[in-house]
Amino acid sequence: MRKSLIALLALLALCSSAMPQGGSVVGPMNQISCNKSAIANVASATTASVVAGVAGQTISICGWHVTSTQSASNTFKFVSGTQGGPCTSPADLTANFSITSTAPSAQMNSYANLSAPQGAQVCVVTTGATVGTAVQLFYAQF
């Protein structure tokens, strides 16, 4: 009986030492799977809203597919910002990526890896001769 009690105490000590300081978990407990997509057709170098924000909800992004009809290199990036205009007070969610008619940008993960703050909308910022830029964004919002 005494050996069982000592073994149980040792096991409990090992389990409790594996927890981070303060007993909190670092990182998300559940992976977010994206179940929605949004499309934006951008006709000029601009900031265009892709997903509207909802108060108290977060937009989590799994990926995108962006292409252009232009042979010259154009750039795009995703930003988040407050409602009112297309992403007022923008904050970068991604770096700038280059695209052409023969080299689209595609990024897809099984689970969300980017998130906008609660209530923020997600926009795409395009530069260059971006007539004919097509954007598809894969996301979850809750």
C-alpha cells in the first residue's frame, strides 16, 4: 500500500512539473478550421475590404489565392483595420507578396494561422498596375 502511495505521489509530481508556470497553457487549445471564403476583384491600386468585421468576433485566416491579369509584377498584402472605410488604421497581417499573370500567390493551411483583432475587418492592399487582381480568402469568423 505504501509503495502504491509513493508511486502515485511521484506520478503526480511529474505531471504537475510538466505544466507551465502559473498552470496556464501557451497557445491555442483548439485548432481553428476555416469554413468560409470571400472573393474580391480589385480594379486598381487600392485598399479593398475582403471580409467585414463583426463586433466581438475574430476573423481567422487559413489561406488565400491571389492572381493578376498583368504581366508586370504587382504586390498585395492583407491588413486588418477598423470599420468605417476599408480598414481604417490598418495593421499588417502579412508581408507584401508579388504576383503576375503567370505567378499567382497561393497559401493554404489546414488550420488558421493568422487572426485579426476582434471586430476588425480584413482588407487587401494592392500596388502596381493591378487592373484585374482577383483575391480569394479562406477564413473562419466567430
